Amino acid sequence: MNDVAWLLHSNGALDLKLCSDIPLTAKGIATCSTVFATGTQEPTSAASQSKALNMANKVTGEQPVNRRSLQIDHIITSKNSTGAVDGVNITYNDGANSVFLTQQCARVLVYPSEVVNSYKYEDIALLGAQFWLLVLSFMAIVFGSIPQILAVLSTRLLATAWSAYSIWFTIYHKDTFYRLVVAPGTSCAFNLFPTFFQIRIALGIADLVLNTTALAFTGYLGRHLIQVFGAFTFQRVGPPSHVVCIYRLFLALWVFLQLSVYFLITPIGLWITWLLNGSALGQITREATLYQALFIATVATLPLWVILGWHAVRREHKLLMVVFLLLCATYIACWLAMFRAHVYRWIFLQWTFFSCLTGVSFVVLIGTGVLGVLCWTKFGRGLGEFLRIEAALADADFSPALFSNKMEAGSEKQDLSRFSSMCSEPSSKITSRKDDSWDPFQVDQSPVIVISVQKDVSVLPR
């Protein structure tokens, strides 16, 4: 069945339509026909739903259905006098019960089928986010990386917000399913989802509790780790204030690049999966091959783009930064152009989880581009030299504590400040190496790092 479900709300009433084209234009709306419409009524409570089900069971002579899922034994088509199929007889509970579902009921079930499929894809995406967070957390601890910690905190915050929202949204779908499928007087009048929503709401509450706990724990631990990592980084080389500001821009850019890995791949992956996984939208669209090519190109170039941005800022390489910004602009332009496609725009409007991820991905892309430009304007102001020195000292396990017994604190701060100001000058050329005279077998002595700072002096003509 290549029909697209379109559910309309009007003053508490539901109007379910099936369309053979995307109902975003007058031509598409003309292909729609109403399958089932409810009267104007308020959302029903769980108690009233249970009472209505019991009344329906008494009328039909069926026993109340108590099961985790519908265990179907046999499905037999029913034909009318002309030989056309007008419904199916379903036998369940080991043959103890049966129900007849009309063709109209089957058409109504197109909408619940789309919703349940969206739940499946959402769960897969959220499960993937947990593995991604695990990798980021491991990298943050091993490498002492502040951007990874901030990326984990940001994702945890968004996951917690979605967990809270999804509980309400699941309750909304539960009431909608009841009014379209389960309630007496509907075309099905049969509960095909006996405990689906009860289990999902319970799991949603548990997920919210776990996400809230993880957010609080990550926030507390992340705050202390950021203080420790940040202090240790600046204690190795005491940079001047303007270099610290530029360094923070670099950290912010790296945070956005970390976030782009998940928030760019996931929505386009959901889009392609929904489009090509046997849905009616995949049958309607004519540009499926083009969409696949755009998806493959984005996934293939994304790792290169992330590495490119990292190296461009650390090495203050203008050509790499130009390529990085061009790729960023290309991503934004291509995926903005997707909104011209009716299929893409329809999924964005109908699927809340997809639209939220897509919105976050555009924020991340635009933020990355803006931060990239800001970092570009700061090239040649000391950040590259600071990062090179900091990396050299980190590789040598250098710590300022090595000087505690050999110089006074005031002298140490004065020398570090003077050294940092020299390093921050654009004309300075910096090299670092270990002292060749150092004996690695002398465990009571720390390695000596020799850092040379050479300034280019131009001689004015007399």
C-alpha cells in the first residue's frame, strides 16, 4: 500500500486521511481521502478507556485481552460475493478468540504503523548515542581533553530534554491510537497494542531517571576535570590573556566538531533509512538515487572535514581553513536545498525526533562555520606557538612542579610570563628538543626540555 497517512486535528476531533502523493501542494491534497474521522471530544483517560473496552467485550462476547503482545495464530482473508477481499479473520490466543478486521481497519492502521516504525528508528539512534558518548568519555579521560567533556555534557543535556518530552509524546500517541483503533465505534474496535504503551511509558520514565542521573554525575565530574585539565595546560606554559581567549575559541570549535559527528550523521541516516526501507515515501519519490549519493558523500567526507578543521586551527594553516570552511558551507547549502524536496519536508514536519535532530545539526554546522571564521581571523597571534609548545611539554611529561625546589615562585611566574610574551609574538620562531646530555637511567632527575625562541630582526637601511 503506497499511501501516506495524514492526521489532522480540529477542535479535539481527529481526521485521518490517506494520500497517494505528498499533501504539501494543492495537487497532493487532491489525492487524499478521509479514512476515519472522530467526533469532537477531549482526550480520554485511562480509566474511561478501560471501561469502554470492558463494555465492548461484553457486547462482542470476547474475554478481556490480557497479554504482552498480540500472538496471532491464523490470518484468513474474507471475500465478498464478487470475490473481492473485504477483510481478514484473525485467530489468536491459541485459537480461543478471533476477530474480523475490515479493509477500512487495515487502511486506518497505516498511521499506527508509521508511528511504531518511527519509535524503532528513534530507539536505534538513541542507543547509538550512548555508544558515541562512551567513546567520547573514554577519549576525554585518556587524553585529558576538555572539548570531549563539553561535547558529552551537551549531548547529555539534549538527551535528558528529549527523554522528558518523549514521555508526553508517547502518552499523546496512546490516546490517539485508542481513538482511531481501539475505541468502540471505530473501524477496528480491537486493541492491537495491549501493553505496548504501558511498557514504553515505564521504560521512558526509567530512561529519564537514568539520563538525569547521568547528566548530574557528568556535570559534577566534568566540572572538576575541566578545572584540572585547564589548569594543568596553562601551568605548562603561561600564555598571555589574548592567547587564552583565542585558545578558548579553538576549544569551542573542537566541541562543535565533536558534536557534528553524531548530529550530522544521525538525521541523514534516519532520513535515508525511512525513505528506502519500504515506506510509501520511497515509492513516491523519484530522486532516491540522488539522495543516496548526497548521503554517501556527506558520510565519506565528514571525518576528513573534522580532521581538516582541527589541523587548520592548530597549525594556523590558511589554505586548510579555506577548504574546511568551503566544505562547511557546502554541507549547509546542500541540506538546506533538501527542503525543496516535498518528501524531505514532509518527514521533517511529521516526525518530531527527526526535526529536532535536523535542527540541532544545522545549529552545529552554522556554529562550526562561525567559530572557524573567528579562529581564522586570529591566525598569527600566538595560538599556534602556544599549542606547539604545550604539545611538546605534554609529550615530555613536563610539570611546573619540577621547578618548585630550584626557583622562587615569583621568579618562576616572571620567567614564564616573559617567555610566554616572547612566544606569542608573530615574528618568533620556536623549536623544542630534549637535552642530549640527559641520562634516562637517572631516575632522580627529570628530563630537560630545551626550547629555543628566535626573533626575526629586520635591519633598516642607513
